[in-house]
Amino acid sequence: MQLGLENKKQMTWAIVLGVVALIVCAYELIPLIGGSSTTDSSAQAASPLVPRPAPSKPGTKGSAKPGKQPAGENLDPTLRLDLLASSEKTQYEGAGRNIFVSQREEVDIPKPVAPVNTDPGPPAYVPPVVAPPPPIPLKFYGFANSPGEPKKVFLKNGDDVFVAGEGEIVDRRYKVMRISATSVEIQDMVYSGPAQVIALTQGS
């Protein structure tokens, strides 16, 4: 009886070990079988798609004829003295500013232009012209004072004769302001203005 049990245990262990060995072998063989396809697909995905150059057709612009160099390329190693001489004759012509000295450029600021005033505005004030007073019609033709008395003069207006001294009013409108040896100053009380000078006349 004990021998039968031991055989069963050994059989069970053998089966378990066999299963484990199969699992391990399968785990190691799967990367080897699918690795090549996976690696190729990943490499294709990683590499950028570069278009292949199209074959050039004969007679097109892109094709260069054999034995003919493209224009613009001069491979002649000869030294051109004429080009060197022309470059030596080139002179620098500036705008009057020394490029080797740091200085501030002058800025041309336009002057402000005064706006033109088209509105004449109100007319200028012109004071009214005051008409001069009319001439005094009195005539001074003599003195009427006595020794020791204030000076008095004879004044005549038409047929009327008046005797008046300084400060007196003649004909109710003319005031005698000052009496001198040759004239008399009379102020017209109706018209405001300076006094008028009446010279001494002889006779009449």
C-alpha cells in the first residue's frame, strides 16, 4: 500500500515539473518567433519616409549634358588684374558724416506754421469824431479899466457891446478866462472844449 502511494506522488511531481518546463520553453520561444516581425515593423515606423528621386528624362532642364558646366561657375584660376584695379579705384563717398566717430545725428524739426485766421473778427473801435465848437463871434477891440481897477475889455457882437473882466460871462454863454496885452481867452459854455483866443483888433 505504501508503495502505491509513493508512485502516485512521484507521478504527480513529474507531471507538475513537465508543465513548468513547457511554460518556460514557450516563454523563451515566443520572442524568437515574433521578434523579427516586431522589429521590422518598429524600424519601419521609426524611419521617416524619404521619397525617391524621380529619374530624370532626357531633354529636361534638370538633366545636365555631359561635358558642359553649368553657367555662373567660373573655375578659371587666372588672376584678374583688371578687376583688382577697378576695386582699388572705388572711393567712399559718404553724406558728410564720419562713420568712425560716434555722434548724434541732427534731427530736422519742422517749424510750426501759424494757422491762418480767416475770421476777421469784430471791427476795430473807431472813436467818434467830435466836431469842433463853432468860432466865437465876439471881437476884442480895447481895454476899459481904470488905474487901480481889475483889467476889463471891450467885446462886441454885431451891434451889442460888452465890458467884462476875467471870470465874467458875456451874452449869457461866453466866459472871459484870461486877458493879456494883445488877446483874450474866452470859453464857450455851451460846447465843451478848450478856450478860444481872440486877438486884439483896431477900430470898428
